[in-house]
Amino acid sequence: MSRQRTDLAGYILAGGRGKRMGGRQKLYLRHQGKYLALWAMETLRSLENFYISVAEIPEETVGSAGWITDFYEEAGPLGGIMSGLLLCPQDALFVVPCDTFGLDEEMAETLIREYERSGRPVFYRTEKGPEPFPGIYTKAMIPVMERQRTAGNYRMKSLFETEEAKEYTFLDGTKQLKKLVNLNTEQEYRRLQRRNDGRENSDSE
């Protein structure tokens, strides 16, 4: 069953405490003077609505995005996505972590068009298997996510090892996902910033 684009909202995960970033809030990390979350929102500009998953609602807004407070903070990204699916009026969420940089419109549109065609959850796959981000999660996934959360299994890739995963769509992302940069540590964030001044291969500040 096909879906309309209005059934889908952008969803940016920013609920972590940023311990590996020295306590810095990942939501407010910048690249070229712009919040990383805004880069993602601009890439997903064909969507009408955006939400940001947070542990606590901050004072400063980020673009036009609404806030969704994580019900299950101890469950990591799994809990954040569940919270969004339970609270949002849309049928599905295009999920991207705020500390993942490099998503481009071609990658995003490939996932979105497949969702419009099938109405199913859509993810990229590499030779290592399915990848959870970026991906389109639907409300139909709530029961299996709750089952996994209740069992204390917060590993995102476990969602692809369930019987329900046979109904998901997996697209070849071998080339596409190489474009992404995951900013899990302060060092990785500094490396991204060095791209602007030709010091990408240097470890100095």
C-alpha cells in the first residue's frame, strides 16, 4: 500500500548526553557555522514536518522542528525512535542522528520514494548487513520495538533479525553510506571542522 509524503516526518535523534563529546550537547554542534541538525533538515526539505528527539527540552529552538521528549532515555536510539512514533501524528519517521553528517538529497529521496511506493520501513544495506541510519521507521514497528525494549535489548540492528524484518525494504547502500561521517567523539568532530582549512589529515588543532 503506497503512502503520501505528508505521512512522513523528519526525525533527528539528539537525546544522548554527549559523554564522549566532553559533555557537549550534540544538538548544538556546528559545521560551517550551522547546526548539524539544520544540515539534516535542509537535506530533507521535501518533508513538511520535523521533530527532534531530546532527553530534556532545551531553551533554544532549531529551525521549525518540534521537540519530542524521550520516554525511554535508558534505551538509547531505540527509545528515542519509539517515543517519536508514539507521539507523532504521521505514520512514519525519516530518522537520522544529529551527529551523522553527510546525508545528501539523493540518498534521502531514494528512501522516501521507496516508502511512498511500498508504505514499508526502508533502510540501506551494505556487505555488513542492514544499517539503522538513515532509515524510515513506521508505526507498524512499535510492537517489535517494545518487545525488544522490554527484553533489555537496545541494539538497533537486532530489529533486522526479527521475523517482522522480512516485511521491510532494504536498498543497496554500499556507495551511499560511505559519504556519511559519524561524529561520536571530540576527535571525529574536530576532523570534520578541519575539512574547511585543508588540515583534514592533521591531528593538531
